[in-house]
Amino acid sequence: LNLLETGAGAGLGKFFPLYLAARGLDVAQVGIVLALMRVTSFCGGLTWGRAADATGRFRAVLLLTNACSITFVLAMTSLVAPWRGLENPARVVVVAALANAYAFAGSSNGTLIDAICVVAMSDGGADYGSLRLWAAVG
């Protein structure tokens, strides 16, 4: 999981500003959306971490958030995307809302994967370094 999560973030995340620009956002709008995504991601990490701690179901929360983030990404990229046919500023609002929903849902990945690794380590599995190594490789 560490390999896939960090690899996807490192590989695809660099092109997200270009993707937003291709959707009709200008440079200032791209900057605002990206800044809001960082704030939303921070809030989402706190929310999902709290939910996982409260329920004790780290893997279930991780699966739920991954399903939600995939849904939001598909909504942004599909041929029937909700922003198609809209003009600015409505297009900017819809694209920003989808991007921030994706950031909120996907913010749990690193934290929950680390928590799952720590639990696996305490159960007598591998040590943390060998599990976390896959994030560095990604």
C-alpha cells in the first residue's frame, strides 16, 4: 500500500496543475484550488484519523475513503463530468469542489497506512522500517 500510495501521489500529483488549467482555470484559480486542497487535506486527515481511532476500524475507514476519492476523481475525468458545458465562474466552482472533495477523502491514506503498519509491527510482523521502506521506493 505504501508503494502504491506514494507512487501515485508523486507521479500524478505533479501534473494536477496542468490538468486544472486544461479544464479552463487560469493561473490564479489553479493556485487558489491547490491552496484550498492543502487546507482541506489537513482537515480531512484529522477527521478520518479521529474516525478510525474512534471506531478502531482503520482498514474499513481506509477502504471507504479510497472509494470516495476514486469516485471524485472519476467525476472529474469522466465524459459526463458535472463541469462540462459550464462557463466560468460556475466551472471553477464545480472543479474546485470536486478537487477539494478528492483531497478531503484521500487525505487519510498516509496516516492510516502508517497506523496499519504500526499495528502489524506490534503483532510480531515486520519492523516499521521495512514496512515504511515501500513509501520511500514509491
